[in-house]
Amino acid sequence: MFGEEEMKRYCKKMKISSVMNSKRYSIVRSRKSTSQSPQVFQNHKSTFNVFQLLVPKEKIEIVVDDTSVEVNCDTDVQKLNGDKANETQDAIDSDVILLTDEEESLSGSQRNLSDVKPEIVLLNESSSSDLGISDEIICLEDMNLVHEAGLSPPTLPQKTMKEQQDETGRSTICEIYREKQTGSYLTNNQSFPWAHSLLPSTSSYRPTNMPEFVDLLTQGTLSICKKWLRRWDVVQSGVIDGNPLRICSYNVLCQQTAYKTPELYIHLAKPGRAYELTWENRWRLLTREFSMIAADIFCLQEVQYDHYDYFFKPYFEAAGLLGKYKKRTHSLIDGCAIFYKSHFQLLNYQHIEYYVSSDSVLDRDNIGQLVRLKDMRSGREFCIANTHLLFNKRRGDVKLAQLAVLLANIDKECGPESGQECPYIVCGDFNIQPYSPLYNFIMSGEICFTNLRRGDISGQGSPGGPFVSVNLLPEDVKIARNCRFKYLKNRAMLLPSINCWSHPLSFNSVYHHVNTEGGPVVSTYHSVEAVNPDFIFYSVKSNGMKQAMFPSFNQEINVSEREIRLIRRLSLPNMNQLAGTLGPWPNSSTPSDHIPLIADFVLQ
């Protein structure tokens, strides 16, 4: 590791003015040859060294070959002449060897690197202190770099992946990709921890020509099937004042539920595939995906209660996120969890139980969560709700009653009549379909009970059943037909018509439920069905749904936003896109039978 003065002199010679005042420097470096195979790099037509300079809030990559030094940073790309390149090589001690087994086997033979396909190279750390590697260096457990469609993913002999760990048990894999057109080398590191390692920042360095993966479905499908499933849909661009906020809603599949419902996972009953459903395999994949998502707030559903204590909580706490968990009531073993980064201060937390009594419509064990947070960067307060409503397709009446309880609690904490109004985001597995009566109730703020049947409410394909009464809610919950607690002031102002319910909140859906390929999207896909029960809603001034008599998939909704601005969302696939890929979930690449919903906001 260079000292501060040495690094300043080096940066001055290299004309790197942007890091002259930096206090901490770490370098990962390579050398041309080894005692085991001294001819390997000397016989290459284009020899190289790769350096990564890590500084606070900035990474600079230095690529050294026989003739020049190339410095890549946010604002500069400079070329120095060959003499300075040689001086630079002589000035740096080479402690780390970047060498694959395939390269060792090529000792004594010619190799043209301009024809080399993307490859992954193992970087062994003998000692992090000896190398001067700071905690800012991100470790990689597995290959993350999968190149654009048309390039084959790197393939390696098994022996190439052997790792030599230091005393802390840490090892690093550096990925090196050579562009055929320019001959320059780019590197990319990202964290894939198993249990208690740090999540990477969403602003971590990534070359502009590298694909950005934030989910395993896309990564696995592109690698194996050469098909890109999920992309960022940009909603609005340009400079928007405020603090970035990434939200993830994810049903992670309770392990015991998976074992109790084997009919949903018949695709994993085939020989050799049982391991894909094991918790060991799924937790390994989940942690990889959490690190890729790198959300500011995670809203998780179907978190098994003992797994929360032994897996989820330790993992997220080590990553700098705090958590709240609520198990479903009675003997059920899963629940919901909210994890949030430490720059948010928890102002209030409440769990919401939908069970009231066995002789009422609220007789099920589902739950919700509600947190009020303060962003310490700006002082802005906001609320996050997380829920998992009843699955039963025929009991839309139960789901409607559960939703009314959730909406009343959100209104009480941060709604117009709360006295402490603030923005809100609601995440969860609602077990409803887009543009069903229940979905339209959330978006438009009104539902009428005329000719409304129990099986029609959720839109899940079980129509019919008894008519639903407007007097659905038990008196014990003390919630009026406007989905507000009855003791709140001015409740008469929002009383709906005689046979309808209303609610005072104004929502927009992050997703439009039809992607650019023209088909309804799905967020869960197993052996029985593929549907879209997962949603993220956020508070807006208005969304135009109140004027839409019969909202549908093809209808444009005019949205007027407030303090929360939706910037982009990770798209969802439809069944046409999923055809011919990896099959139902979970599988070797996807850890749950749901995929994560991810949205980037600006909180103003």
C-alpha cells in the first residue's frame, strides 16, 4: 500500500489531479510473470497489468501495457507515453498475481489476447494487511459478469475456481474483460456474501459498457438462454432534487410452506433437482440477490420466524440495515419483515393483525407492518407499509376487509387527517390481480357492493359465490365505510354513498402491469400458474383513476406526484418472454417462486 506522500507523487506523475487530496489509498495489482510460469505473459503479444485505485467516493482504474498507461476515472481518460509506463511498472511492487490455470497451461506457447473471449481470473489474497487492501474492496463469491447477448459467458475448468483464503476467510475474484475493439481491459467487482458480509452501495463503480444486474433471474437467463428478461424502465429523467430511495418488495417463499405444497413445485421433483428447493441453496441465492439489489428498504413476505433470527436479521444487520419482524398470528410460522438502512431513524412502528374473531370475516391470520421513518440526510419523514393478504382465491371478501384495516392504519399514521401527514409507500403480496375490483379500490378510492360477489373481488379466476354486504366489517374493529377509524375527526366529510366504501388515500402503482412486449406481466411463476399478485403503491396528489369508469390494462393514467417521485422500475416479464427459458420458479437461478419488485424513487 502506498503512503500518502508516495501516492500524491505518483498521482502527480500520472496526472490524476482528482485524487490529490484523498486520504486513503489501496491498490490491487498484478505482475507479468511468476516463478512457476515465467514465459506466460512474455509470450503474449499484448502484456498487461491491471490496477484498481480505491479512494473515498471514487474508483479509478489504471491499465498498464507495454506501450502506455491508461487512466479511467469519472472525468478523465489519459494516455501516457511508453517511458512513463515503464517507470510506473518499475515503481510498483507486484504482490498479487492474476493468472488462470488456462494461462499456465499455455506456458511456452503463443497466445493472441486480442482474440480472447471474456474470462474470469482468480485473485488470491495472502493477507489483506500485507496487500494494503481496505474494507472498501468488495469481495466476490461467484461470477457476476455476464456479457451482452451474442457473447458467450465465460466458462472455466473447475480447478480455476479454487480459492486460497487469508486468515479472515476472505478471498476475492477479479473479473477482467477485454474489449475486442479497443484492446483495453475493464474490471468489475461486486459482493456476493453468504451470511454476514457487507452489501455493496448502489453507487459502486461499474464501467458504462457493462450490463447492470440487480436480479438473479435476468443474470441466469442471459447466461444460459441468451435472453434478457428484466430491464430498467425509466419513468422520468433529468436532474431531480432530493435523496435517492430504492425500495424492494420480495416474497422470499417460506421454506416450510414450500415443503407443505409440493404440488406447486412439481418441476423440482425431477431427478437431480431436489436440491434447488433446499434452504441451503435458496439462502445462498437470496443473499446474492439481496446484495445485487442493494435497496435502501426491503419489504419481505413469507419470512419463516426462525429463519428471521438465524439468517435474515444477522445478514442484514451486518450489512448495516435494521429490521422489524411480525409473525402471522396463532400457529402459522411465517411473517413479514422490513429492513431499512441506518441513515433512516425509526420514529414509530406498529404491527397490524387482521384477525379479530373466528365468527367474523376477519378470521384469518394474515398481518401487516407499518413504520414511520425519518431520513437523517434531509429530515423528511415518510411511512412504509408491508403486508401479505390472504391467498384464498374465493375469499375476496376477507381480502377486502384486511385491506380496509391496513388502509385505516396508514391513514391514522400519515394520512390527511392524522395531523402528521407524510408520504407513504405500500408494498406486499396482495394476492389480487391488476384491475380487479380490489385493485381498483386501492387506486380509485371507491368500491361499490351492488352485485359484487365474493369470488369476483380479487380477480384471481374464481368468480361467483355469495353477494358481499356493505356491512362487511365487524363492529369491533371500529372502522367506518370510509376506511377510517371512527373516532377520527371530520369523518362525516368522507362518508361514501349508501352501498359503497371509500378510502382517503391517493395511490399510484409503480408498475403498469403490461410490459413493452405487450402481455400481462407476472411476478410469481410455479408449476400451477403464473400471475401478478405483488405490488408497490406510493402516495401521489392524484392518479386519474377516479374518472375512469372501467380501468383496464391498456388505459393511460394521468398521475400528479407529490414528495415521492418515481424515477425507474425494474420491469417484470410476461409469459411470452419466459417461454423457453429456465422454467418455473424456484430453479437453479431463482431462489423463490416470486421475483423481487424494485423501484428507484427520489424523496424530496
